[in-house]
Amino acid sequence: MAKIKIDDVEYDTEDMSDNAKAQVASLQFNEAHMNRLRNELAIADTAKIAYVNALKQELQREDANDSKTKASKSKK
């Protein structure tokens, strides 16, 4: 006997109509889908952080190289 709680009222799925059971199944499917999407968003957020960090490092390298180039030219 599975139970589901809606608005603080507990329902026994065994006592539900076929249509109500179908709605519960759809709700469960939707919850699972939303969890998958949350996981995908977490992956995308992690990738974004990695890309930002990689960009920062690249820009720092470029700044360091530009500084070296300017220093070499000023010595000439």
C-alpha cells in the first residue's frame, strides 16, 4: 500500500481510481525528470566555473607576456 501526501492529507494509492493512479504516475515521472534537470544544471554550473577559471588563467598569462614584451622593448 503506497501512500501519497498532498496538502497535508495522506492518500492510499490502492484506493485511488485508475485516473488518479495515472496522475500519480505522471507526477512521479515529472519529479524524476526535474531531478535529472537539476543534476544537468549542476554539471553545467561546474563546467562554467571551470571555463571561467581557465579564461582567467589564460588572461593572466597574456598579461604576463605583454608585460615581458613591453619591458624588452623599453630596454632597447
